[in-house]
Amino acid sequence: MAASRALSALRLQAVSRPPLVACVRGNSNRAAISHLHRQLYGRLYPMLLVSTDGSTIRLRYSEPKRILMMPLDSSTLPEAERKARLRRHFPSKPKAKAEETFEGIDLDTYKKFWKK
């Protein structure tokens, strides 16, 4: 009797096991095509910091980036260069073009293309 119970228990175990499939639920080690979707990173990454005068510093940063540029202080620039940078940053709006009118067109020239 005990042998038959053990045999039936083995059959139930074999039947109740799920099939071997890949884990559907993602974890922190999953691969991503574009970037890792994390808020905090567990290590520091090598990075190049570029200051406003062009000098570079190698340091370790909390996010995986290659280059980080410091913002330029526009108050230290000469007036002409500051205005040129502002013009490049905020270009002027395109001017509206004048609409074409059909006053100068001779309609008799195109009469052969009209359907009768």
C-alpha cells in the first residue's frame, strides 16, 4: 500500500510541474536595447567632463555616460558673441510668402487641356 502511495505521489509531482520556459518577469540583470531602465546604478562609470574653457577631466559618474559638458556662462562672453549665440539658439521665424495670383495667366493657352 505504501509503495502505491509513493508511486502516485511521484506521478502527481511529475504532472504538476510546469514546463521549462524562460522567465517572463524581468529583473535588474535583463538586457535592454536602448538603455537600462533604472533610477539608481550600483556602481560608478568612467566619464569625460568637458569644462567651458575646453579642458577635460576624467572622473567616475553615477550614470553610464561618455561625455558631460559644463554649461557656458553667457555673462562672461563679449556682447557680440553673446548676441550671436542667442541668434543661433533662437532663430527668427520664417517670413510669410506672398500668395500667388492667377491674374497674369492667359487661360486661352491652356484651353486645349480642358475636357469637353
